[in-house]
Amino acid sequence: MATPQTYVAEDERLPLIIGFQRVAENTNQITRFIEHGRGIYVYDTDGREYIEATASFYAASLGYQNDELIDAIAAQYRELPFVVSALHRTSKGSLDLAEKLTEILPVADPHLIFGSSGSEAIDFLIKLLRFGSVARGEPERKTIIGRHGSYHGATLASASVTGGHHAEFGLPLPGFSHVSQVDYHGDREPQETSAEFSSRLAVELEALIADQPMGSIAAMVAEPISFSAGFKVPPPEYFPAITSVLDGHGIDLVVDEVITGFGRTGNLFGAQTFGLKPDHVVIAKGITSAYFPLSAVGLGRDLYAALEDGSEKIGTLAHASTMAAHPVGAAAALKVMEIIERDKLVDHAAVMGERLAKGLARFEDHPLVGEIRSVGLGASLDFLRRDDADCIVNSDADEVSLAIYNTLLDMGVVTRPAGRNIVIAPPLIVQGSEIDEIVLRVGKALDLVQSQR
Ligand SMILES: Cc1ncc(COP(=O)(O)O)c(C=O)c1O
């Protein structure tokens, strides 16, 4: 299957800008136009079939063409296609969804505020944290800590929490600081244990806090596993070390479950997989299996109390978003949760994840592979290699990753290149034979790229 990897000057430029690529690569020669999808497969306008082994950026968790979900969305369109959520009215569906989420979110006694994207949800939470600080009489408490390599969104504030790509956008905004990503494979000193590594990162966080004006930090935002950083699985000592620093300074923990929520890590939420007790949680993507843009923040009890109290003093909470709490999104989310529960998709995904991990494990000794990590129905191949003395031996891991990604794309498998890694995380509905097919093609891609070196 020949796929053009380069473009020539006379290629037609498309009348749109596509993200996460060079702007000048916006041509009809190298863009695949996806026309339809079925199950875990998508098909482009040339009739090529691809296994969407990332659920399309970890979002289409029920795969494509789920008739039951489509019917629920269509029914909601007929009943109530839209009503705004503001000024003492909202849709019945958004209340039902909020009630459902209060039962399942990994935050004690949460209140919900909805948005249309993960980015918006992060921004809304940051605004509400600031409102809460003002209400408590400590308006200077507004700094947010993120981690290098993590991704939290495209808007100004969420891109500021994101740990990278700042300079070209004139970011971060004031009030955002970053600590190291938990990259044990890449960043450990030779022979450093995971406990030593984790306490080193906790010391770094402590130092960053000490460096800021007293009482100026509102929250730290972290994903249970950073997929954008290359599926960096935290060692068991990491979160206990980090959260004990945060607790010592009264800093809230925000868990970004935009990717890890709704079954990806073998539990309904990644916080459960890593034993986290977040103050607030952010969800999007899989909440509607991406069939409708919807996101939400589950706010913790203390912040909600501060908002209520602050609003008594300040007046109206001057925040709403026209499309947020959309009744069609609410109907989609409720149906997705019904399907996940009824079909035991979290358990199914965990079993499929074990099969994926077992399949990929056979490449552990492949000459290109440095490490294979997996949790739930997510895995990554890391092309940074270490020798017997635990020293890094290669500097071409990013190029290898890109070569494997492109080769797999040519073989009809969509993975996600993330620096020196490729990430695999198919829809939750994937079947055993499909996992085996992904593994088979990964093996072929590894051998092909190796043979071309
Ligand atoms: C962990 C995480 N948080 C937030 C976002 C932003 O979500 P959205 O793209 O829906 O704005 C993303 C998007 O990929 C993400 O991966």
C-alpha cells in the first residue's frame, strides 16, 4: 500500500488547517480523508482500511457505527435538540447526567460543570479555582502546576498547563509552572530505583513550591498516565510521594481523566488504577465515545462551598458557555455509560489489554525496542534503549518511533507517535482477533524498519 510521505511545491493546499503537523504539509498529497468507520476500522476516500488503534486520539471508545448510541442521539434530537444552561434553567438530561456522574466520579461529593471539550473543562476549572480563592479571601492563590510533556488542551490556559510548545505561542500565561514528567525509563540515573527516582521528583516539586510566593499555588494538574508524553506509567512510589507534598501545602490535586476516564486503564477511572483521591477531576473524549463534543469538571466539596459562599458575596457566577451541558451530549453520555456498564466493557477492555500486553511482550528483545509499557487497554513501545549498566545507548529513538508509526500506517494501523514512543489504545470494544492482528502488524513493522537500517 503506497502512501506518499512527502509533498511537492505544486500540491494543492487544503482550505483548512490540520493540527499536530507542519502547516505547509496541509496538502492533498499527504492528507488521508477518512470517509466512514465501522467497529475499530476507518476507511479513507481511496478505499484503504485502517485499524484505529488509538480510538482516534483515545476518544471513540465504543468504536464506529454504534447503532444504539446513534439512535439515542437521534431520539434526543427529536425530543429537545438544544436548550441553554443558564439563568435558572437547564435540560433535564444534564441533571440526569450530573446525578449519574456524582455516583461514579472518583471525587467525594462532586458538583458538575459541563463544557464542550477537554480544553474548555480545564479552563473552566482554573477559572473556578480562582473564583474560589477570591471567595476565601486569598486571591493570590492562583498558580497552577503542570508537568513537562503532559498535554491538557488547546486554549490559552489549558495550553499553559500543558508542559511544552509554549514559546511559539507566547505561553505560558503568568501563573503556570511545571515540574518533570514521570519518565522513569528515560530520566532515571543508571541503577536509580523507582523509589529513589520518585522521591527525587517529590524534592523537585517541593523546591518549586518553595520558590513561589507563600500561598500562591492553587492546584497541580496531572493525568494518571500521560499519553501525550509517551504513555509514561508512574512507578508505584510516584503518586504517594507527590501527593504527600501537595497535602503538606494545601494544594489541590486535579486529575485529568480526559483520556484515562471511562475504562481505558482497566478501571472506570485512572484515579482508581493508581489509588488517587483527587480534589477535582476533568473528563471528556470517551464520556460520549466522541459521538458528541462534551466535557465536564467534577468539583470537590470544598471548592463548591467556596463558590457558593463567594457567590453570596460577589453575586452572579459570570460564567456560562452556550453549548455546554448540551442535551444531546447528555443523552450520548448517559447511553455510553449504560452500554459500558451493561456490556461490562471495563472488564472486557482489561482482558483485551492483557492480551495486547502479552502479544507485545514478544518484542521485548527486538533490537529496536527499549521498553514496552502497558496498563489496561493502553500500551506503548519505547525506542530508547539502555545497556546492561542501565546507561542510555541510542539517540535515534524519536526517528525510530516515527519510522514505525509511518510503516504501521502504510500497513493499515493507526498508532500515535509520541516522541520516542508509539502508543496503542484501541476502542474498548476491540476483539481478541483484532488485538492479534495489531500485534502481528507491529511485529512486521519492527522487522521492516530494522531491515532498512
Ligand atoms: C489528557 C488530556 N487533557 C485534555 C485534553 C484536551 O481535550 P480536547 O482536545 O477535547 O480539548 C486532551 C486532548 O487530547 C488530553 O489528552
